[in-house]
Amino acid sequence: MNIKMVDLKSQYEKIREEINYEIQNVLDSTAFINGPKVWEFAKNLSKYLGGTNVIPCANGTDALQIALMALGLEPGDEVILPVHTYVATAEVIALLRLEPVFIDVHPDYFTIDINQIEEKITSKTKAIVPVHLYGQCADMESLMKIASKYNLYVIEDTAQAIGAKYTFSDGKTVRAGTIGNIGTTSFFPSKNLGCYGDGGAIFISDDDLAKKCKMIANHGQSKKYHHDIIGCNSRLDSLQAAILDVKLKYLDEYSLARQKAADIYNDLLRNIDKIRIPQAANYTDHVYHQYTIVLDKTVNRDDLQNFLKEKGIPTMIYYPVPLYKQKAYIKDNGETFEITEKLSKSVLSLPIHTEITKEEQEFIVFSIKDFLFGL
């Protein structure tokens, strides 16, 4: 079988005519930068998210950086984030001369451990960046209570969970990225809503803050050649916006396809005692950007990965080196993070995407069982 970790080609083939039509429209218009299609997409995404302001930008990392810049934080201010995440979340904090403060993650859900946040808050703490990892939301209701108690900003990193829904204890349901002061996302091609290049966006309900983010993303301009604040150059080009506007119509369908694939994996893997399947929290649905299993310590992950590779089955490890052990972020304070340390040695993400078939999944699981038990 020709199994892919992400099958963008097959997904494209299903919407080829729509995509090509919209691309040709942009080419005909020659409005390649900040063209009408960019703001049409922003309007449609805003509607999907429940009416929040949407500011498109060049990529998900820029989205995080612009969000932090808009909040007016000062060098040395501390920003809390989970230690089990991609480097971009910490990178922008350090780039702005802010201080990243790492928190371990929940042992079942792999999102920031709410119970460890308050002990890390100091007089210098100004913000928290929860990461909605692998496709499900962090415990935002509890986190927002902490943020309110200590007057902290919350910037949601929604790069892996766009389209997910969060349900509050009173039954209210909202989209991921619309709960904190600012939400951010990435449109990297492999994301649940991905373009065919780079792209990102910022979500803000506060109109004044949204205006500021829009200015920062465009050289700090209030109008052309009038630079009121320090900004950067971060734009989503019109071709990518046109592609995203087509795919946005299918986002909920894509989420359902991923959830169906996850259900199949769960049924096939549930009773293998050397594997722990992903756990979904009851306050969020899971849109499975990744389907990540945890291997028992008796399983040699490298050997399993190589075994599967020989059978044409790709896998990925997110993330093999914890952030606090990366050379750029090492602090000689003796701090360790038990759950993240275990996950870095035991997680393995299996192929999951909108086009994966049940037959492919059965072959993947059969191969895993073959490695574990010699079928």
C-alpha cells in the first residue's frame, strides 16, 4: 500500500475544479497581495468562528509574534506555555525578549496542566499561551479563571485544532481560538485547514486590539506611509486565501473524516496492552490533527518505526526532544518535566488524514501487532 502521513494530493483531486477556478480568478485579477480574496476569506472565516475579527498573516509563527507584540509586553516579562509543543510557541516569546516559562502537560490529554500554572506565576508573569495540541483544546474554562484572577492575557495557539469546539460547564459551545484574548492559527499545508504554501491568521473579539494587530502585520501602518507603531511585514497572499476559502467550506467535513478515522484506530488498538490510545477530554471535541499513541516502556520505538517504514507505513514523533532540553532554551536550574520527558520517549503518531481508508488503517494496525506479537 502507498500509505501517506498526509495525503494532500487525493484531497486536492476531490476539489480540483473549485481550487483551479479560484486560482485562475486571482491570476486574472492580478491582485496578488491584499487582494479582495484575502478579505473575503477573512470574512468567511470570521463567520465560521462565530463573528470574531480575523486578521490573515504570513504564517502561524508570525500570528503568535504579532499577538504578543499587540499586547505591549516588555522585555523580561514572563509568558507561560506548555513544554510539550513545537518550538514556534517558545521561539516568538524569546525573540521578543520575553521569558518563556514552561509548564508540564496533562498526562492524558497532553495539553497544558492547569494544576501547575499558579505555582509558576510571579510578579513578572503577563500572559499564558495554551497550545491546543494534536487536535483538542486545553482546559480553557479553568485556565481563563486563573488568567482573570491574576490579570493575565491568554493567547490560544490553535495551529493544530482549528475547527474544534469547546464546551463550557454551562453548555455554551464555541470554536477553538475564540476564548482567550487572542487566538492564532497556522495554515501550513498539513494542517486541518491548510493552504498550498504558508499562511496564518489571528482571531480577536476586541475591535481595538484587532485593529492594532492588523497594523502590526502591515508595517505598523494606520494608512499607507503613516507608521504609528513598530510593525512587521506579514501577509497572506491572495492565491493562498483563495485556496483556503474553498477548503473552509469543507472543514467540518474534514474534521468528521478525521474523527471517523480515529474511531477506527481506537477500535483496532483499544485492547493492545502495550499501547495507550489518545484520550479525549469531555470539554472539547478532538479533530485529530495527529493520532498519537503512547507506547509502553517495553516497546522499542525506533525498532517499531523502522519495522513500519519497511512495510511502507510512515510515522512521526512529536516531539522527540523536549523544549527545555533544546540548546536555545536550556536553563541550569535543575528543573525537569516528568510527563513531557516520558512522552518524548514514547509517543508515536500514526497516519491520519481526510483520505485515509479503513483498509489502510487495518494494515497499519496489523503491522503494529506483527511487530509486537509476531503474527
